[in-house]
Amino acid sequence: MKSATIVFMVSLVLCTSFMSAKNFHALAAHTPHSSVASNYTFSEHIAPIIWKHCVSCHRDGEIAPFSLTNYEEVAENALTIAAVTKSRFMPPWKPTQYARYADERGLTDDEIQILADWAAAGAPQGDPSKTPPLPVFPKGSQLGIPDVVLSMPEEFTVKADFKDEYRNFVIPFSFSSDKNISAVEFRPGNPAVVHHVLMWIDTTGKARKMDAADPLPGYSGFGGAGFDDAIVLPAAWVPGAVPRFFPDKMGIRIPKNADLVMQIHYAPSGSVQKDQSTVNIFYSDDKSIRQIREATINPQNLAGGNSSFLVKAETINRFKGVLDVPYDFSLMSIAPHMHLIGTKAKSYAITPKGDTIKLIAIDDWDFNWQGSYTFKKLIKIPKGAKVYYEAEYDNTANNPLNPNNPPRVVRWGENTTDEMFLCYFFGILYLPGDENISLETSNPTSLIDESFSIHSPAAIIIPNPMQHHGILSWTAPKDGNYSISITDITGAVVQTIARNTFFTAGHHFVELQNDYFASGMYFVHIYDGSSTQTVIYSVTP
């Protein structure tokens, strides 16, 4: 079940407030109406776009302010969708094309025009029978059966006060020996209020002491674990994020007796909510792994040796930090971080030969939408290079996002109204050939219907769980030979449905008979010669 070809991609979103439906619809007010008829219909043209780009967040229980899971919901919001996609406000994606990343969110120009034309024509439905099935979002795990499931020690109560809350929960890993980890998968207990999650490894016991000193479950904190010794765990979560295994022979080593520190941002709520989230841990089969390392540019790295960070009132300040690279390094991902008065962020490396390696540029920083960005391939940063991070802050009255009126001096701090100058870098020690390792690979065990992906076969099982029989519905992205098999929880093959059999591109249906299967968990594997799509299902008495 542990693929050597996939990486845990993180699209980390740090958000202090919901974008309300009112805000969305206000953007639609300037959308022009057109009397020109459109050839586009919801069933054949709009649904594939919405299913692919929107419903991971725009569905019941998720973070978006309204649902887009059927024709009526999409048609009602047609003008809003046209407006926010035309302005590229949605889907949220802040980096410019200064550099390119895996799992980039965004629509093509053609998709944006299709949405606009359809909305202007009155949002016609078309033939309902031609509407593709809604993606199936899994429960429990998207990666298979975890080796360990860690849970918050007790439920946490989110108040009905319409305020953001950040809480750090301490969970012992309880490993009797050091463990190599191939994937970490966060599972929200209450998706209605869990907005994003950051995680750290604590080997000092400091988090336990802070937890014990706070009368509520966990302890309060924002942006960091609350102490400098915490080790960043590259396994953050946001709604819609797809968990991945790390690449072959890469991963995280977690020391024995360490604690997981899980910081959850609870979004504002008008009703009392309960949450008890969990984390799935997957061991690595490799006894030795290339450990993912983390480096940071912060005020201690400010150019010129000035480690003071202060933004005076009524000023626009720019800061520049630099990090010397002492050895060849393969960079996997990058995560800049600021708060409310941040406006721009940029990072790049200068090699000893004077070449520039572009890493990230964000020209319209938005605290509501920031993230950790994984490159399409590992990027070699040579020994002797210098990595730079530049950030701009607008602490004037002209900045509508300035939380202080009138503006005041802003210093470093973890409160929302404080500021930070931070950029995280994740990667591994370089080995020849790393530049060819792709980090943009599909998840072979997701239950999400990927009918619109050309990268791997998409599959769902109906019903799930099943009793005596069911249907495997899967999509061949191209003509070719495919093998389909069923294994039990131990990995033993219990049935071979197809062995290197030719299938044409398109949808296929296979009837599954389970009369002779014992009750339990099973896995359908579809192999196309290069990657495997796996569907988890269970058989009940």
C-alpha cells in the first residue's frame, strides 16, 4: 500500500476568518450580463470544472461558505462563480509564476471563459443524464490502513463567540524505538470548525508542561509551538488537501518517547462545536531513509547582522534575510509566513556562479490564504549558494488590512496583530539525479473520483461497504493494458479480475462478487503499467 512514487503534498492555508457568502456575491455585482446564447451546459461542461476544482471545499461540512454539489446550487451562484474566477480570486492561489509548483490551484483561461459564458446565458442545465458523478470523498483514510492512529486525548469545545481560536494539543507518539515514517495524515474530527493544522515533534517535554499548566485541553498558541526546540513536521493540513506518501526512501524519523504537538486553528462559529481530531501514522518499509530536513530564515538571518524586527507606524518596511548553504541540498518545498500587514514575499537562491534560482514570489500577500508550496521536482541548491527571503509590510493607514487604527508600532509576536518574518525550507541532502525526481504524482489510494485526471485510473465502489456484490466503476485515462486485482488487509491477492488486459479509454464497470470473502477490509488495485489506483472497501456479513 505504500507507494514509492508519491509525496505528501501540502497546501497549507492559514485563515483567520471565513469568506462569507455575502462577500462572494458582492463580487458578482459587476459581472456583465449577455444576451448571447451559450453552447455550454452544466451537465457536459460546467460540472466537470466544478467537481475538479471546487467541491473539495464547497460542500457540506467544509470550509467554503456555500455548497456547489448539484446543478441547483451551482446555477444559483453562477454569476458569483463567474466573477471570482475571472478575477482569479478563486480558486485561492497566491504565488505568481515566478516559480512553478505541484498541485497548483487555478483554472485555465478557457475554463474561466466557459464559466462566464454559461452564467451569462442563464446557466442552462442540459441533459441531467450526462452529468458526471460527484466525487466520492472518503472517511477514515485516503492512504490505506495506518500503522498508528493518534487521537486528541479529549474533546475540545469551540465556543459560539464568532472568534478564531488556536489550540495546541499534545499527543504522545508512544514509540518504544525510533520510527521511520512514510506518511502523516491528519483527519479532522469536526470539519465544520477545523480550518487548518500545523504539527511539530517535541523531544524536550516542554509541550507537556505547557499543557499541564493550562486548565483547558491543550494550551493556547498561534503560529508556533510556543518554544524554540520544536521540530517542524512537514505534514500540515487544510480542507481539500490530499495526503501523500513521501517519495521513495525519503521520510521523517520520529525519536522514541517524543510527543506530537498539533496546533489546530478553529474557525469562528456561531454555535457550540465539539472536536476530537486524529492523525494517521504510516511506517516506512525502508530501514534507512533520507530524512527530510527543515531550514528557516527569520530575524536572526536579517542581512547586515541586524536581528531586530520592528515595523514603525505609518511606514512601509522591507526586510531581507539570507541563509548560507553549507552543502548541496535538494529543496522539496517552501513556506513563507507573515501576518496581517504583510504585502509581498519573495525568495530565491544565488549560486556561487552567480545564477539565480527562483523559488517563490507573492505580490499580493493575503493572511487568509498562505501555504506551503511543493515544487514540481526537487531543486538542487548547490553548496556555497545563498538563499534570500524578502518581505514587505505596510503599516500605514492606507492599508485596509491594518488591524490598528491609528497604526501603531508592530513587533515580532505570535498574536494575529503582531508580525512575523519567516520562511521555511524543506528538503534533503543532495544526491546525483535528485533533479529528476518528480514531486507531482497522483495518489494511488484516494477514493476521490479522479475521472477528469489523465494521470491515473479513477475508481469508486458502490455500495461501500458491500455485502454479497457490488460494482467497481473505474475510468481508463487512455487506451492500454491494465491489471486489476483484489487483496486483503495482509496484502495477499484473493482475486485477479484482469491481468495485462486491454481496455479502451473511458468508463468501465466490473461486478464484484463477495459471497466467498470473509468480512473485513479489502483493496482493489488497478495498475496501468506505471502507477496504481487503489480503492478501499469493506465486506460485511
